[in-house]
Amino acid sequence: MDTDEFTITIDSLSYGGRGVGRREDGKVVFVPMVLPSEHVQVRVEKEHVSYCVANATALLKASPHRVEPECPHFTLCGGCDWQHLSYPEQIKWKAVILRDEIAKHLHLQIPGHIQAVPSPLQYGYRGHATLQCGNDPEFVLGFFQKGTKKIIDLDECPVLRPRVSEVISGVREVLRTNPIPGLHSIEVHSPQDESILQFRCRGNVHRNALKTMELMYRELDITGLSLVVFGSRRSDHVLGQRFCRYSLPLTGREVHLSCSFGDFIQANMQANTALVEHVMSLAEGSEKILDLYGGSGNFSIPLSFVASEVIAIERSPKLTSLGRVSAKKNQAGNVKFLALDALKAVTSIRDESVGFDTVVMDPPREGAKEVVKVLPELQPSRIVYISCNPSTLARDLAVLCKAGFILKQVKMFDMFPQTYHIESVAYLER
């Protein structure tokens, strides 16, 4: 059998977006851009001991769930994974991947059915993006091509909010005639009405660059612009505000929040609102909530309406400062923001025997490997774990379940349609 080129039937999708099948010799094969039930001819790109990675050279039988991608750059751009898969099937497979990943680590069945909450918008939802810039030989602005540092020059991106696309289009036009030397990337925050942009350069700031910034600020209706230059020393030039405001229209109350340059913010505001309301429902009736990795208050401030007291732990002083400002604006006097590392915070709380009946945690992609080892010693009654990575979520849940917690529920929220990314909420009780 030719193990370099062969035909294969795709059985499933993996976390990472690739199709999965088995070669005749039993080896697992990962193939990008193909779908379950499809029969494809492939050529091996990389052979590993227990699996191989291959690329499809011919589609012999297409899936009934294959659809035409909205974006002409889909097969090249590294931003999306599943535009060729119908949206109901995207939701189905994300729930399957999440369930399988957790079951693999916990060696047990997840209680009940994993409810999957679709995004209200399948396209035009993303309010945050980082674009790459280059001059080879003309100015280009877009996203990296899959697996490369080559920039795909994009006139438009269908997953971006219309306002984000409008801002990017205006920025592109200005920069084509008024270039900024050394510019390599642009970060855009535009969750709702207000927009802020950060331009990142290498070298030394030039007077013409500042003039270009002023031109954009004046003509593009932007709330704030930041020009960060990484040279012999970092310099930061700001026009307008360093932050933009947005709101969460929660049931019975609207919460007003802010985000700043370089901050993490959920890219899908509609899906985020549903996510926050679910977390609130799980924590309702708590006396004292510990919110770990609290950021600038996406969960902490809404949680203040369902608990007597909320302590938000966030290691970034800038984010905790934004959180305090937002707490005042929302009259959330029972929220306290502390600029502390999460592990140091839970260790200190354990040593001082401070009690919390509920812990809410939203760690980064790498999860909370060390924190969950200490967390059971705080003896909370409930833990609400928000995750953007099924693998690290499953690993951490295994630790918590071994320490005496029971996994009661897992719910998935589709924060990133057209991609393999999975946002979920796991609820545990002691």
C-alpha cells in the first residue's frame, strides 16, 4: 500500500478543526478542509509515530453538509476553519468534541446532555481583531495565511462586525497614501458603538506618523488611537480615549463596561451576554463569590446583582482599575477588585481561612493547572468554570472531581462561529 498517497473516509472532526480518518494500516490521519462522511484522496505531509497529517488532493464524495464559504479567501486565510460546514453541523460537532474531551480525562459519562447555545449571528459578529501589515512591494493589511507569515490582503472579512470592517477600510485608504514606517500590526476594539485602535511599530517614531494618526482620528470617527513604537525604548502616543465603552443588556438590567488597548475582551457581544446570564443563574443566591481571572468585570459586576459580596482577582493593575471604575458606574458597591496573581490569591485565602461559597473562574487557554490543586481547600459549595479550551478544562475538571466535587452540568456557547474554537461553562458542586 502506498502510504504517501491514498484514499480515506473522514469519520469525525478534531479539536483544531481537521477531519479525522484511519488509513488501511490503522494509523490515524488528520486532514484539514474536509468533513465527516467525505471520501477524499490525500497526500501525507508529515508522518508521526502514532498519526500522520495529510492534505486532500481530490474530493471524491462530498458531505451533504458541505456549503459554499462566504469568504473568497477561506481556504488560505488562517482565521476561519469551518465556513464550508453548515452552521447546525458546526454546533453539533463542537458539542461532540467537548463531550469527548471531558469524558477522556474523567473516564466517566458527563451528566445529562451538553446543551449547545448557537451564536445569534453566524457572520458579522466579531468586534475585536488584530490585523497584520506589510509592504511587499505595496502596502497590505489583513490576516496571516494558514501556517505562514504571509499576509492575505483582505478587502473585507465576513466574520467582522460591519463597524470593524468600516474602520479597517478607512485605515487602509489612509495608510496607502500616508504610510507609517515600521508598522507591523493593528489591533481593533469595536464591541459596539465606540472604536479604539492600537498601531504597533518597530524603530523610531516619525513626525509624519503622528500626522497620519491625527488624520485618521479626525476623519474616521474613532474614539481613541494609540501608536506604540518598539525601538531603543518603548513610546506610546495616544489620541482621544484609551478605552471604549460597551454594555451588556442583561435581563432586568443593563451593565456598562469598558475595555482598553491590549485588554482581553470577548469578541462576540451577543453570545457573551447569553454566557454572562448563564453564569449569573448558576451563582444566584451566593453569599460570597470569588471571581478568579476577573479581568475588568465581565462577570464580576453582573455577579454583584446575585450575591452579597464579590471579590474579583486579576493580576493586571490596569484591568482592576478599569473594573473599579465600571463598578462605580454600575453602582456595584459590593464588588472589590484586587490586583493579584490567581494562585497567590487562592493560597493566601486558604492560609487565612477566608470563606467563599461560590468560585467563578475564567482562566486563559492554558487553564488553571496549579490553582485547581489548591481550590478544593477553600471548600466552596459551587464552582463555575468558564473555558475556551476543552483540553485544559478536562484536565482541571479531573483534578476537582478527584478532590470531591461532582460535575453537574456542562454547557457550550458558540462564541466563534466558522471556527473550531469552543467556549463552555462547567458547573460543579461539592
